[in-house]
Amino acid sequence: MRKNLLLGLLMACYSILAARPGDVLFATNVVHELRLNFSDPFYWDSLISSHVTENNVIGQVTFDGTVLDSCGIKTKGNSSFSGSAQKKSFKIDLNDYISGQDIDGLNKLNLNNGFKDPTFMREKLALDFLNAHGIAAPRCTYTNLFINGELWGVYFLVEEVDGDFCKTRFGNKAGNLFKGDPHGTLQYRGSSLASYYPEYELHNNELINDWTDLVQLIGTINSTGYLHINDTLVKYLNDDLFIQQSIITNLFVNLDSYTGSGHNYFMYDNDSTKRFEWIAWDVNEVFGTFRLGLSDAQLKNLSIYYISDPYTSRPLLNMIFQNAYYKSLYNQRYCELFADFTHTYFDAKIDSLKELIKVAVYADPKKIYSNTMFDQNIERDYSSGGGPGGGTYFGLKSFITERRNAVQHEMDSLGICFKNDISYVTQKSSFIIYPNPSQDCLNIQSSVPISKIKIFDALGQLLNETLVTSSLQIQLSTEQLTAGIYYIEVNQQAKQKFVIFR
């Protein structure tokens, strides 16, 4: 490939990425106001029953003054449902009875109650981190909830993972969307599609009800030897996305996940690439609040290669750690993401969130934890025999210190972080790229306007230097690049590695 590759060839599908539904809602730095009004005097009994029946209760939704009539509302959650007498979590379907209703382009929303989180920040910090690094996850903000005029308290307002989510993240929504619940361990249960029905949920295309793609993926994971899994898995799964999701799960010690309890994720069968995309879900027990019988020290010092026992019950992650290529990629991605797991990255965010929600938290009449726990647990561990989790709630800032020290010590002992590799991040870039590996197009998002892009080959030789119209988000064609490893530099920032597959 010539150094001066023609701009027209490389930039064939260049485009400014359109604003997504929810961009205004989730970017607004306020505590929103959401009011639910029910005309049925027995609405609470109906809401509690909806947790079993999954039948929506009809009610009016008023969001920041905008009134939406006849919406569907039901309670949600597992431990979070039983962990609070009144402050339940809710799912809202604005289109359940009247089609076309939305809030900033979204027609479904989740209200999460802050179960096992005295700080009211864990879920948001994790989801913001995932989204900031271009890793598929719902977005999150805050709202005060009122029910029939009574203040119910502050809630996390979380984006729904559905067809619209897939459309904005992956460019299409026709593929199957599976949820790995209640026991989505990806263990092989035979060729019969029906044998997987009790362990997973299909969230669209229910009439067609074709589970062939999921069973094919599971069969590949379990029948391919670890020496060759990297040659076959990439055909059915966005493996790099799964690896990055697993790293965030480990770094934040979220054991109520595929790594630990074996569920709480979505997989979308991308209709364009015919590969599954791994999507984070239900990350409310990050910062080590889901314990799996581990001690405080074991949680904070969790190995970067941790899998809950027995290893055979998590075949996908087990294969990743046994395969030389995937383990190397995992190490590299861990180093890149670990570069932002710092007080420099988090402290200002934590302090800002505290100022944003403190008044609402203090005024919350149904919160699970005290104001004292809210204040103290932001900075340091809080030990208490009460509350739904009991024991120790790790402080946000103290956890970052101890977790970072533990990971750094393990990395040093293993001699990883690719300090001699061109892709080693000594200066963290303010841009992200996805999907990676890529086939036809590479999305680039930057915190500063993009003006210059350079592409390098695996040896670090410059292939192309392109000036582009200043924009924070662009899409770059990679159709003319052969399969292999490349590096991209944006505005003379630290290079990032990307992989092209064919």
C-alpha cells in the first residue's frame, strides 16, 4: 500500500454521525423530575403484582413538565426488588397504550433505586466509563420520582437496551437481541433450541423465535479447542468488544455479571456483520458490592484473570485466557483501560456528582441508606451490619486507590503492559475508536475537533495522512485496508491499535 493513499479511497464512507435519541436527556447536568400518576386506588398492589405477572399498570407520566398519558409501568429487579419495602425499581413503556410517545426520542426508560449503593453513584460511574470508552452500554442520569404527588426519592434513570439502542449503536436493529438471563453461562446444552429457552431471553423477533444463531455461537465456543478459538470465534462474536466488557467488569469488581454469577448482559446479533455484540447491563453492583462469598481483601485484590469456579461454567472467558492471541489482546486492552482508572479521572467526576445529587439524596424520604452513609461512603469504606448488603460498602475513592494498587502490582509481577509496543499508552488519547476489530468502517469520537488522521501499518510506517473537516465524530472507511493490525493517530495524540478482519 502506498504511503500517499488517495483520500477518496480511504474516506469513501466519511460522514458526520447524527445525534442519537437521548443525547439531550443524558447530557443535561440536572436532576430531572418524573411524576407517575395512577387513577386506580389499588395501583400499588397492581405494581407489586406486576413483578410476577409482568403486566404493565396504566398511568400518566410527566417528565420535566411534559405530560404523557396512558403509559405502561411495572416493577423490576431481583435483589433490588426485595431489598426495599417501598422504593422499588420501575420500567416505563411510554408506547404501551398510545404509540408515538417519547422523551427525547426514547420510548422506554428504567428507574433504578440505588440498591446496595449508599453513594447513589456506582451505577452511573460505571456506565459513564463504559460509554466514554466506546463500549456498548446504556446511558444513565438522575431523576426525582413522585408517585401520585408524593416524593418517592432520587433514582437512576437508565436507557433501555432494545431495538432503538441497537440501531444507534450498531446501525441496524433487525437481528436477534438476547439477554443472558437467568443463567446465560454460554455452556452447551445440546443442539435442541428449546433447551436454551429456560436460560436466556429473546427480546425481539418473538414470532419467528429463531435461536439458531445463539446456539451456533455457543456450540462454537464449546467445541473449538482453545488453540484455534481466535480463528473461529471472530466469525460469530465481536470478540474485542467482549474482552473490553470483561475488563471493565473485572476492574470495577462487578461479580453480578457473566464473570461471576453468569448473567446480566445482552447480546445483539448484528444484522450487518452477522456477529454478536456484547452489551453491558445491570451494573449496579460494581465496586465490589456483589461478593460471591469473597472477603474484602479478596475483592479488592481480585486477579485480572478471575473467573468464578468452576472454570467450565464460563467457557467463553476461560477460552479467552487459554488462547495466546486473546490473552495478549486482553492484556493490552486492560492496560489501555487501566490508564483511566485513576483519581485524576474519577475524583472530579465524583465530587461533581455529589454536588449535583446531594440535595435530592438528603430529601429522599424512602432511601435505603442514611445521609451519613452517603457522605462517608464516597470517601471511604463504611461497615454496617444493616442494609440489604450488610458488611462493608467500599468507599468510591478508597476503592479506586486499593484496586488500582492491586492491579498494578499484579501487572508488574506478570511483566505486562507492552512498554516496548507502539500501542503502549503513555499519554492517554482523547479519542476513541470502534468497532475494533473493524471490517468496513471505523467510528472515531473525540473530545476535541478532529483535524488530522494518520494511519500506520504494524511496523509503524506511515500509510496515509489526511486532513479532515473539524468534527467531534466521524466515520472512516477501511474497505481498502487488507486484514491485519494497524495504528491510528488523531491530531498527533497517542496512537491506538485497530484490527481489520475480512
